[in-house]
Amino acid sequence: AQKITQTQPGMFVQEKEAVTLDCTYDTSDPSYGLFWYKQPSSGEMIFLIYQGSYDQQNATEGRYSLNFQKARKSANLVISASQLGDSAMYFCAMRESTQGGSEKLVFGKGTKLTVNP
Amino acid sequence: DSGVTQTPKHLITATGQRVTLRCSPRSGDLSVYWYQQSLDQGLQFLIQYYNGEERAKGNILERFSAQQFPDLHSELNLSSLELGDSALYFCASSATRGNNEKLFFGSGTQLSVL
């Protein structure tokens, strides 16, 4: 079963406007973490923002904020004041426990964001 | 710069061959993760090592193996390569086992099997 769902294969936004990238997740663990990563065309994976399941407030990191709705199991990424350099693939990921007592990140399929001038 | 170093950046080889991908984690990080990214499968977790020991296994084929050395660098060995093994292979590291910690990714090794 898919644990992380990103329903938007592609999104377009005008420069300087805000955009929301959707992410829903599925887990029965009471403790979990949600991450967003950015992958520009150069290929590297860049950490953007983290939200813990017990965090009382929505996470923010500069122009990035996470709209965390626990009851809906959604963790949408909001990018404010979009810049041309924000054009990239964006991946939502969730921490998942493994049998060895460790944890791994499970990723969604990603959303390709294009910022238009 | 994430501090995670992967070599080589690009690798072109033929079917049936064997290759080794290398990863140096961030200074002080004990956990190393390997991921495979392909167009059809997306980002797939392969395997994790913590301080030299295997901790978790994901969708890793039997033709693939990995290890983490005493200096904490890791190698991913891919053998009897097939066309479908062509992908971007990422290494990531974290300080501990990954409990709510973000993973720092290397820039990846692009493997092309011809």
C-alpha cells in the first residue's frame, strides 16, 4: 500500500506567487515524521522542512511552511514568493520504522514545480 | 553542499558487469542509507547501515550488496547488471539511526547499463 501520495505530477506558478504542493500519508504509528525534499535538475536531494507528529505548530523554514492537518493525514508544502530557482521536483517523505529497530524514509512519487517568469 | 560524497558521479557499463559505488557520509554521521531512483519506481530504499552493521533492508536485489567500513564509508556493489538497473543511486547519512532526523543526501551516482 502506498504510504505517501502526491497527487500533483506537475504544478505551475507565477514568479512571486505562493504555491501549495499536496501530500497525504498513511500510517498507524502514533509517532512519525514528515519531510519535504527538493530535487533540482542537477539531481541532488535537498532537505527543506520537517514536521513531527507531536509538534504543536506547523513547521516553517524561511519561505517554506508545512500545512500539517493530522486528522486529514496531510502535510502540504507551501512555498511563498516563488522564485525561478524553485523550479524542481519536490518529494514528500515519511519516517517509517523497520524491523531492525531503525527507521527509513519512504518517499512519494514527487511533484514537478515550474515557476514562470 | 550536504557533506555526503558519492563517487563516481556517472558510470556507464555493460550488461553482466559488476560495479562499485562509493559513499562517504557527513563527518560524525554513523548511519548510511542507499536509495535507488528510477523513472518508473521513484525513490526506493535499498539498505541501511549503522556503525558498520546492517540495520534495515528494503527492496534490494540479491545481485546487490553493500557494506560499511570501520571509517564509516560505504560501498554498494551491483553485479550481473541488467538494463533495468540503470538509475540514479543515492547515498544518505544521518547522525544516528534516523529517529526524526533528516537525511543528508549525496549528489548521486548516475548508472547507465548499456
